Amino acid sequence: MEVVILGAGIVGAACAFHAASAGLDVTVLDRGPVGAGTTSRGEGNILLSDKEPGPELELARLSRDLWDEAADELGPETFEFEAKGGLVVAGAPEGLAALHAFAARQAAADVRTELVDRVGEFEPHIAPGLPGGVHYPQDAQVQPVLAAAALLRAAVRRGARVRTGEAVAAVTGTGGRITGVRTADGVVLPADAVVNAAGTWGGEVGRRLGAPVEILPRRGFVLVTEPLPPMIRHKVYSADYVANVASSDEGLETSCVVEGTRAGIILIGASRERVGFDTAMNPAVVALLAAQACRLFPFLRDVHLIRAYRGFRPYCPDHLPVVGPDPRVPGVLHACGHEGAGIGLAPGTGALITAQMLGRPWRGADPAAHTGLLPERFLTTGGVPK
Amino acid sequence: MAEPRDLGGRAASREPRCLGARRDEPHDLVVVGAGPAGMAAAATALDGGLRVFLVDSGPAPGGQFWRHPPDHAREGVPTEALPAEDLHHDLRTYRALRATLTAHERTGRLTLLLDHHVWTTAREADGFTVHAVDRSRAPEERAVVLRARALLVATGAYDRQLPFPGWDLPGVLTAGGLQALLKGGGVVAGRRVVLGGTGPFLLPVAAALAGRGAAVVAVCEAAAPSAWLRHPAPLLRNPAKWAEAAGYAVTLARHRIPVRTRTAIISAEGEGAEGERAEGEGRVAVVRTASLAADGTPLPGTERRIEADTVGVGWGFVPQLDLLLPLGCGLADAGDGTTAAAVDAGQRTTVPGLYAAGETCGVGGAALAMSEGRVAAVSVLTDLSAPGLPGTRRLAAERRTVARHRAFARALAQAHPLPPAWPAWLTDDTTVCRCEEVTAGAVRSVRADGSAAGHRQVKQLTRAGMGWCQGRMCGPAVHCLVAAREVPYTPAERLIATPVTLGALADSGEPTADHT
Ligand SMILES: Cc1cc2nc3c(=O)[nH]c(=O)nc-3n(C[C@H](O)[C@H](O)[C@H](O)COP(=O)(O)OP(=O)(O)OC[C@H]3O[C@@H](n4cnc5c(N)ncnc54)[C@H](O)[C@@H]3O)c2cc1C
Ligand SMILES: Cc1cc2nc3c(=O)[nH]c(=O)nc-3n(C[C@H](O)[C@H](O)[C@H](O)COP(=O)(O)OP(=O)(O)OC[C@H]3O[C@@H](n4cnc5c(N)ncnc54)[C@H](O)[C@@H]3O)c2cc1C
């Protein structure tokens, strides 16, 4: 079976890794270098802690296991994999009660949670006086571009090919079935299956393939400090973050996740704004993130910000990724719209796409268990968008 | 503490009482950078009737050209002795500009903000906000927001560095760094100095060092002298430049400083490193030079070993575009392997209301920077319909000056290219990015496996350019290691132009209590 994967971000790389491991004939096409899209614009959080029970959490749990497998196979060092755990803290006693209730529902969905009374014992430099929090030992971290590059390299070792070029149109045969992809330079890559892993540009690529899906951008800024000796042990964030992730309000939301990385820098991220693809700097957002980080860790007041960057998270109107075959164009599968969790969800997505192409479970991914992510949810029975 | 002093030799006026209040009021124009370009622009705009913020991160106006010694270096030195004419050319112009600015400070039209480093800017419906940190009470930092209808970025350029084995030893500096050390009152007497690189700035540095009692044992110019003859026209049209160069040549001859063309410093070794590599050991003790083939490859058998305790290396300059890129400003190939702000004949960038002048538009010397500053200011006056426009004849003459100097700068750049084969001087363990300690070998290997197409990608894969300097130092070199030769270096976009403490930023988000 010949598979063409459109996009060499973390999601496309993970799809290539699993499909090639399953023995499929894989070609990855990207208009730029590996991981240069949103994958290089985010952080590397692999979180269970921020997810409500539901289809996304199920994919996240599968993904979390597959990250462990990938670390075993490729070496945790190759992409700075660190299973450091997350600590969610409440700012006030009412917040703590809500956080505990949230954690109890997650625990019922098989997420490991530990209630923490004295957060200072977990994080010695955290602000004094916080009422408590929850520790999520499964939360982990990777360096996204290194991870995408490592997965793609492993796919190439298993026979995959990587090409540079822009996908412009589908080539279809009888019954509207896809038979290939045409690139901007007029080359046709033959394919039995085409995976739309174009992230934030997945909407446009879907249109070009005759299988449109609505993927929208949600802007985020991340702050990077000067390198420091280790001061922060976990991913630390305040419980408001959970509310923001699930929110579909317009406008700006910030609630920062603070974490140290192997290189000694501290990452503070990220804001969420719906402003289309506006690349303009927003100093007010930077100030807000800085203020929130300093409230969690007062020592940060004297630490220098040396860099900020921004990216556009790809999201679907219902804030769930779209993963699976498109009923309108046989042979097209979507793997995009992961919003602020595409790094964490990538291996699970790659395995699920592979299972869907094989028509049987693959590495713990059972197509029958993840139907909530299928494109059908946006389509009426006639195959047109709802 | 010593009273802050100006280059003009008199005490600088203390920060006026009302400065905090003035900072809060919107002005017509913000000029970032008070070098030759920014000072000239501000003076013209002020004379034309505008209210102007002139902002610089340094403690005094002047920029690279009229750099000031820090207070501590002046103590015990008679003020008359400074600045010395050999280091600060054209002090008359400086004093005249400074006097104009001072007069406008008195009338309240100019708000001069020194020790203010701009960390970002943003476009608003009716102009720009300019976000700076006030470091005048260092180590305290305070965030400041300035508002104006127009923005002129005159942030200059910085040294382009090419790594070579041993370039990270103590005692190895950039030529610009050496000059700054001199202008800042640093001690060089008695040092044995070797200079290398390419371009006309090596000569004034050599002359100034010799004049201060250093032994300049060699100046290694990578270009061939005949290269000048390939573009004679623009060079001949700038007799003042020839006179300047000739003046340096006389000084060099007087001090018997050998200038070796088609020669480069290809490695340096530290103290106590006889025969073996000892990078990072002691101060630099020895440099190796070699004659270069036309493509820059060292010619076998031409290597020389020269003892030196100070090395200055200059490979030209890179325009400082940090504030311009995030605003979406279009860029142009500067002709010397770098990119610069794209401007029209009136120094307007591609972004409405945004102007650029001086070395942000390409390297070309102080006179050009000043002319461009004046042209830019006239455009601002025109675009804001200000009353005080200078006559069209003067403007036309100024524009001709700009065109002539630009042609000269291009010709110079073509005569002093980077030697294409310089990466051959690097061993795999030569550090390329000093902040993150990334070696040439690491950069080459991500290039070889096809995963890295540009310096941005190399950064993601190797961390080169991710440290304190954010690739300002290593970016051009990494670019040369991975990109095709004809592609000029375009810096990565940096949303934060200078490190700022999170505390200062956090406070700026809160309602401000006190501003004075
Ligand atoms: C500020 C911020 C913080 C984030 N933090 C996290 C986090 O902590 N944890 C987490 O899990 N996620 C995080 N994310 C989200 C995560 O970065 C994304 O979900 C993820 O990178 C999406 O990966 P992708 O492979 O789908 O898309 P991309 O990485 O964007 O890859 C898509 C690729 O498709 C290519 N492409 C597009 N169109 C075409 C075409 N026509 N032809 C050929 N190629 C094409 C592009 O060049 C690109 O390389 C964050 C995002 C942002 C913006
Ligand atoms: C070693 C050396 C020798 C030279 N010799 C000669 C010579 O002989 N003849 C000649 O004509 N030229 C010479 N020059 C070049 C000359 O110095 C420059 O052409 C001239 O200074 C350029 O002026 P400018 O205003 O564009 O930039 P600059 O003089 O560089 O001024 C830029 C100013 O912007 C400020 N700035 C930058 N970023 C920010 C920010 N984010 N916030 C606030 N402020 C900021 C800087 O502090 C600086 O003061 C020499 C330069 C060097 C380095």
C-alpha cells in the first residue's frame, strides 16, 4: 500500500514512523524542512493533567504509552524526553476544591493523580501560601523538533522517503478514489492513501484534496528565560489553565505553564488568542504571562526574558482533533486540528491512522475505540459539512 | 559618583524633573538609536517643528562613531585629553548636533531618553508604541511605553564574526570590540596585536591602536588589493574617503605596521599550548596566518606563526534589524552577504509610518548615516504635514549624497567579500555558537543528513543561536555553513530585542502607580 503523508510536522512524522513500521510504503511531502511549522513554535508538553475525560484524553493516554515506546526504541536523549511529572496548583481554597473534583474524574478515567497538600515540598521555590494542588506523574516533555526529526529518521530507516514540495491537488480515479497527489512542480506522487497532516494549514490542504475540514488558527506566545541552574522540577501551572484550555471564548486568555528544560532555560507559556494569522507582537500578552509566572515563582522577577516566540495552534470548531478517513474522498485521511496538544497526541495519532489504513488495531490503537475523532462528526449523512 | 559627561566635554544636563510625565505624553516621532543617523534625524525633525523621543540604550548619544568612555575610565583623566581626535572623527559635527538637541530639550520638544533599551515595538491604529526598559538606575529595571505617530529605527549594525579554531580564547576580540575598548578608554599600551579580516575598518583600528602604544605586528586583509580596481568609479567619486584611507596608510607606515593582503588568521592558540591544541586554556599567545587562494583556501606552505597577546578580527558588519523584522518590514540584499531594511529614496520602509536610516539600511559609514537620517526626517515631516520642511534643493542634494555614498559602500563590499572557502579553516571541534557550545561538526552533521536547510532549522536541531545572544553572534556564520553562497544572511526574527527581567515586564502589565 502506497501512502503519501502531507506535512512533516510532529504529526506527519509520527504517522510516517508508525506506517513505515507497519510495512507500508511511505512518502512524506512537506513544502519546507522537518518540523518548521507549528511544531517549532510550541512547547513540548505531553499532558494528561489538562484533559477532561473524553475522546481527547483517550488519545492522550494511548499517546503517552507510545512516547515511552518511542523513547525506548530511539533513545530518550535523541529528543530530550523527560517524564518529569506535572504539578497543578490552586491559587485559592475554592479553586482547590474544583481542582480536586476535576482530578477525581480524571482518576476514574485511569489517569494517575496524587493530591498534594504542601506544594513547597514538591517545588521548593514556589510562592508561599498556596493551598495545595495535584501531582500528575505521567506528564512529560519532549523537544518537539528533535522528536519530529527522530521519528522521521526512524521512518526513513524503515523505508520511508521524504520529499520537498507543496501539495496542490488530488488525482482521483474511478469512484472518486484518490490515486495520487500533484505537487506545485507538477510531479504526481501515486498513492492509495493520502494523510492530511498539514496542521494549521490542514483546512487548505483538505480543500485542495476535495475533502475540506475547518481548521482555524489560535495564536500563542511562549516566553524563554536565560539559562539557570535547575530551580523548577515539574511542569507547574495554576488550575485556571484547565478552564482556559477547554474554553471557546473569543479574545485573550493566559494562564501560564512554567517549566525548566534540560538546557537550563525556563519556558513560560502560553497565551491563547483568536486573531487569525496576525503575526504582530503583543507586548500586553508578554507582560501578562510574565506577571503570572512571577506570581507562581517569585524568584523569576530577577530572571531575564531573552526570547519570545509565537505560533498558531490548529483547532477544529469543537476543539477536538480530526483523525480518520474522509467519507467524501475515499483514500483521504485527516490527521490535524490538534490545537495546543499536537506534540503530546502525535504518536497516538500516527498509530491510529496506521490502524485505520491497515483495517486492524496497531500498537494498541483500535479504530473502534476512537470514533469520536472521525471527520463524520462535521458531516451530515450526505457527506456535506453540517 | 562622577557627574555623567558628554563627549563635548561638558556636564550632561541631569534628567529633568518632568521626564516621567513627558514620557507618558504621545509625541510625533520616536527615533530609536542616537548614533549619527538618529541624532541627525532627530535634529532635522525637531527643527521642522515635531515633538520627538530620541531613545538610546547607551549612557550618551553618539552611537558607534562617537562612542563614549564610561565614567569609571575617565576618573583622574583630564577632560581636555578626551576624546582624542584620532578616535573621534568629526567632533565639530557631533558638538553641533548635540547643541541642537540640547536646545530642543530646553524647549520641551525633545525628550531624550538615555539608558533606555527598546525591547519591542507594536503598531497601533494611530501610530506605534515603543516598549523600553529604563536602566538609568541599574540594576533596577523599569518598563516604559512611548507613543508616537511615526517611528524611525536607526539601531546601527554589529560586528560580523567568523569562527576559527581558537577564536573563543581570551584576548581574541572583534575589531569593533577593540575599537570600542579604545574609545571607552581601555588600556592597550604594550600589547602585541594582530588584526585580521577584511574591509576598510581594519585600518583605522590599526592606526588607533598604534597611536595608543600597542605594537600592531600584522594586519591580515583577506581581500586582494586589485579588487578595488574592479569598481573604480564609485571609489573615485568619493575623494574624501580616499583621503581618509591615505591618512591611515601614512600612520601605518610611520609605525611600520605590515599590511598583508590575501592573508587570513586561520587559527589561534592559548598560552602554554606549545604544539598542541589548547582552546579555552590561557590567553591567546600565538596566531597562525596563511596566504589565501582566490577562493579563500589557505595555500599550503604559506603558514606563519606570530606571537600575539591580542587579536582583533573584523569581517564587516551585520545590520541590527531586531526591531524592524517583527513589524513586518521588507528587506533588501545589502550586497555584502547581509540583508538590510528595504527603503525608498525617502528612507520609508515598506510599513507605513516606519522609517529606517543609517546602518540598518546597510553598512556605509557615519557620513552616509547622517545624510540618511536627515532624508528620513524630511519624509516624516512631509508625511505628517509638519510646517518646517527644508527647501527642495537641499533635499535633492542630500539624496544625491546618499546615492553616492551607497554606491561607494557597495563597491567596497564587493572588493571585500567573505572568502568563500573560510569554513575550511574550521575543525569539527571548533565552537561555532559560544553561548550553547555548539561545534562546527554538529552543524555540519545536521546539514549532511539533509534535515537542516537554514540557520533557523540548525538552531532547532543543535541549539546553535539559542543562548544569551540569540544568534546575534553566530547566526551569520551558521548561515554561511549551511546556506547557498548567493543567499544573503537574514537574521531570525527576535521578538525581544534585549533581555528584560520578568519583574519589570510583570509590573508594566499592572496599573502604574508612580512615574516620576
Ligand atoms: C504557543 C504554542 C504552544 C504549544 N504548546 C504545546 C505543548 O506544550 N504541547 C503540545 O502537545 N502541543 C503544543 N502546541 C501545539 C502543537 O505545537 C501543535 O498542535 C502541533 O505542532 C501540530 O503539529 P502538526 O504536525 O499537525 O503541524 P505542523 O507542525 O504545523 O506541520 C504541518 C506541516 O505541513 C506542511 N504543509 C502545510 N501545507 C502544505 C502543503 N500544501 N504541501 C506540503 N506541506 C504542507 C507545513 O510546512 C508544516 O511543516 C503548542 C502550540 C503553540 C502555538
Ligand atoms: C571599528 C569601527 C571603525 C569605524 N571607523 C569609521 C571611520 O573611520 N569612518 C566612518 O565613516 N565610519 C566608521 N565606522 C562606522 C561608523 O561608526 C558607523 O557608520 C556609524 O556609527 C553608523 O551610524 P548609525 O547611526 O547607523 O549606527 P550606530 O552608530 O551604530 O548607532 C546605533 C545606536 O542605536 C542604539 N541602539 C541599538 N539598538 C537599540 C535598542 N534596541 N534600543 C535603544 N537603542 C538601541 C545603539 O546603542 C547605538 O547608539 C567605524 C565603525 C567601527 C565599528
